[in-house]
Amino acid sequence: MPHSAFANLPPLPFLVISALLAVVLFIFMARLKSTKRELENSKQETEKASQTLADYEMQYSGIINVDKEIEVREHASKVRQDEANAVFLEVTNDIEQLKSSYKEKKGIYDSLIHKIGIYDDDVELLELGFYEPHFDFDTAEQFKEKIRECKDFQKDLLRMKDTSGAIYCTTEWTVGNSKVEGKKMTDRGIRLTARAFNNECEAAIANCTWKNVVKMEARINKAFEAINKLNESNMIVISNKYLQLKVEELRLTHEHREKKQAEKEEQAEIKAQMRGEAKIEAEIKKAEQEAIREEARFSKALVTARKQLESANDEARSKLEEQIAQLQSDLEAAEQKHQRAQSMAEQTKQGHVYVISNIGSFGENVYKIGMTRRLEPMDRVKELGDASVPFSFDVHAMIHTTDAPSLEKELHRVFDNNRLNMVNRRKEFFQVDLSDIKKAVKNFDIDDAEFIETAVAQDFNETRAMRKQAELKEAIELGAILTKTKQPEFAESI
């Protein structure tokens, strides 16, 4: 019999042993169940941990993918940025090159325009500037004499063959070892040069006007440079002295023409003034004769009325006395008119200086300062506003003075820089405040001159009001048309 662990134990009852075995088995089973539960719990926790780990792995994988996507996109963005920078740099370089090219070509264009302007009369007058007079002769005849002297001096220079002449050669040529032939060739070259340059100068001088005189001067200088450049190989030179004489001839010719025109206009002005004075004298004489006739008529009527008064009854006497009083008044007026006409005839400088404006034609603060010696000075104002301007003039002052020409001349001198037309000084319009004209008149020791500050400008203001009314009417009609057009849609929507 095998050795038993219980061999050495004292004998126990069978029931006790069975109970002990049952307890041990129960404990063992309980432990087994507990262990099984623990294993199941551990398994569940392990599964949970595995799931969590899988979730973490999935999230981490997503993060890794996002990081990779970010890296890819950052790389693509960097590539695009580099490309954009390269394009920007290229465009910037192109712009700089275009600017540089434009600047260069603009300079060439301006130079070409300037050169073309020398030969083209259609180019703006301001492109080459205005002509400033170089001479101050009093008469056209003095200019003519100076032109003759200039041409004689040119002929003297052309006769000289050395370097002090008009055209010369700086070297001595030989042709086929012959100095004589070389001299012949040089003389022919000089004659050709003189003919070419003189023709250019004569064309410029002949075509010279107030509008292109600066261009013609530039044309002569251009011809001088071009011909000298062509003759560089021949060593033939046009001297600067000869060039200056040609330019002087151009200027003299131009100013001579201008002086002749000014003298012509001055003569026309003098003739017009003489016609005006003759007209005024005729008007004064006519007024004087009319005054004499009126005096005689009123005197005769007055004598007749007084004779009738002597034999008149009481009823007729009253009417005759009123008639006599009226005839005496008319006779006095006729005598005053006669005296005024005589005074005007005796004092040739007596007249009126007027200050008038025309807002509709010339705008505000533009005044005409003129003079008239007519007995009725307003006749002159009406003449000025008849047909030459669209609106009539407003009179701001009508100053009677014994020396009208001097007052007019002084006012023109004071406001000389305010002329509307700085070229034609016979145009008597000035842009100035009326208050300044009043001060100037007071400085001339004329205190009784009355000025009307406000310009009525009736025709102009009524025309402007009519235009505004027409515009308003048109706007109202247009609004009504638009309203009618929209009404059907509104009705349908209702």
C-alpha cells in the first residue's frame, strides 16, 4: 500500500474527515470561481486596453497622416511662393527695363518732335517758345535800313576766302598733284555750301511769321549744323559770324514786318479817330444848330404868346400864362443846350470816361474802361452792345471831365497788368475789382464820380432763369414719364 500523508495522523471519525474534505473542496471551488472571475475581468480590461490602444493607434495614425499632409502642403506652398517670387522678380525687372526704355524713347520722341516742329507749322506754338524782340527801332524804315546793312556785311564776308570770311576751307587740297585743281575743287565746294545754306536761310526768312519765327531761327541753326557736318570730310566750314548775320537778318525782317503792321494799324486807328472826331464835331455842330433853331422857335412863340396875353380875357389869360411859363422853360433848356454844344466845340478834350461790364459775355470782374466825346455818351455804350456781344453792357460809371483822354490813359496805365489782351493794347478790357477802379479815379482828383456797384445784367440773368426753368420742366416731365412706366407693374403686384 502506498505511503499516505495521513498515515501518521491519529484515526478520526469518517464524518469528520468527510466534512473537512467538503470544506476544503468548497474553499477550493470558491477560490476557483473567484480566480475565474478575476481572469474574465482581466480579459475584459485587456480587451478594453487593446481597444483603447487600437483607438490611440488609429488617432496617432491620423495625426501622422495630418502631419504628412501639412508637410506636403507646406512644401507645395513653398514651391508656389518661390515661383511667385521668381515671377515677381521677373516682372519687376521687366518694369524697370520698360521704364528705362520709355525714358530713353521719350527723350528720342521729344527730340524728334522738336526737330519736326522746326519744319512743321502745325506743332504747338509753345513747343519752341515765344519770340522776344531784339531791336528797338521807332519806325519800319529804320528796320529796312538795318536789313540793308546786314546784307551788305554778309556780301563782304562772302568775298573773303580766309578764316575770317563767311565760308572757308581749313586745308589746302591737291588734285592729281595739282594745287590749282585742288583750289578749283575747294572753290566749287564753297559755292555749293553757300548756295545750300543761303537757300535754307532765304526760305526760312520768306516763310517767317509771328507764329513760327522761333522755328525759322531753329531751322537756320539746324541747316548750319547739318551742312557743316556734311562738309567735315572736305574741311569746308560756315563761320559762326555768318550764321549770326543770317539769324540777325531773320529777326530784323520779322520785326520789320511787325512794325509795318503796327504802323498800318496805328494809321487805321488815327484815321478812325479822325473820323470819330469829325463825326463828333458834326454832331456838336448839328446840336448847336438845332439849339439855335429851338431858341428862335421858342423865342418867337414866347413873343406871340405875350402879345396874345395883352388882349386876352380872364379865361384865356390863365392858359396863356401856363403856356408862357412852359415856353420860358423850353427856351432856357435850349439856351443851355446851345451853351453846352459851344463848350464842347471849344474844349476838344472834354468828354466822358465810362466803366462798363458785361457778365454774360466776359464774366465777373471784367470791365471796359473807355472814353467818348459824344454829347449823349450812352449812345456809345449802346453801340458797343449792339451786335458784337450777345448781351448788353451795364454802366458802372460815366465820369464827365474836361480832360477825358488823360483820365482814360491814366486808368489804362494803372491797370496795365490786368489787361485781358496783353498783345493788342487797344482792347480796353481789364480784369480788376470795381473798388480798385474807384480808388484810381479818386487819385486823379475826381471826387464827384458816382459808381453803381451792382451789375443788373438783365438779359443774362433772365436767360439763365429761363434755362433753369426749362431744365426743371424737363426733369419734371422725365419724372412723370418714369412714374407712368412703373404704375402697371405696381398695379399688378397689388
